[in-house]
Amino acid sequence: MVSGKRKFQENARPVNKVSYGKDELDRLIELTLHVELRIREAKRLGIPRVRLEMIEFLTAEALLKVLRNTVDGYL
């Protein structure tokens, strides 16, 4: 016989432990490491392009902010 009851989480939405508690700088550091890994892999395989897989929305916003600030600095 079953001796206990199954307990459910109060919030049924799973917690994304990968992005939980990250600030903007942590997200950009993680993206930098991801891009560096992809570049090294492309060089090793002789591929002329680098594909970035799906990134989190907040990481994409942080990247866009950095890119816009950089481009504005050149203008």
C-alpha cells in the first residue's frame, strides 16, 4: 500500500534554474562564452558561419542594448 500522498508544487510552472537570479552582466558573460565556443567549433570544423541557438529574451535584450551603444559610439 501507498503510505504517503504525492505533494504538488504550489506553483505548477517549472522554475528555469538556468536563468534564475541572473543579472544583465551574468547574461552577457554567459552569451560571450557561448559565442566564443561556437566560433572555436566553427573554426575547428571549417564552417564559415556561426549559428546561435535560441537565447533567452532577457539575454537578447541585453545584447541589443550593448550593440546599440557600440554602434552609437561609432556614429
